[in-house]
Amino acid sequence: MIDWFGLLGNAVWVLGCALALAVLSYSNYEAHLRRERMRAVLGRPSYQAALNLAGALFAAGMAATSQPIWQMVAWLILAVLFAAQAARQRRASV
């Protein structure tokens, strides 16, 4: 039988990793086009919001796949902090 909850939890953290990789790749591309440092591009609020969202997805997925309750709580706290930071950065970019 398929463990659907485990599959969903693993899919969420993989999605977070994929989002982070996509943000890094696109920021490298944009930095090359504008002849800027990648650090300068990643420092923009929109990129920071996307990276924080990726961190929140990763932490939420890790919380879903954790067995001990203390690990689950720790990952959930980290996910909430990443999500709050992403929301703050998103508001700053608008």
C-alpha cells in the first residue's frame, strides 16, 4: 500500500529544493544579462521572498516526514519563520 502522507511530505520538500534551484538559476541568468553580481540580484526583495518560500516548503516537507514530535515541532517553527520572512519580503517588493 502507498503511504500517501509520506509521498506528499516528500513531494513538498522536493518542491522547495526545486524552487530554490530555479531561483538561483534564474538569478544567475539575470546577473549575467545585466552584468551584475549574482549577490546583488539575490539581494532584491522578490528573490529573497522566493528563497524564503522555498525554505518554508522544505521545512514543511521535513516536518511532514519527521517521526519524533520534537523534530516535527522544530521543523514547523522553522517553516513558519521562513513563511513570515517571505511575506515580509513580498510586501517590500510591491
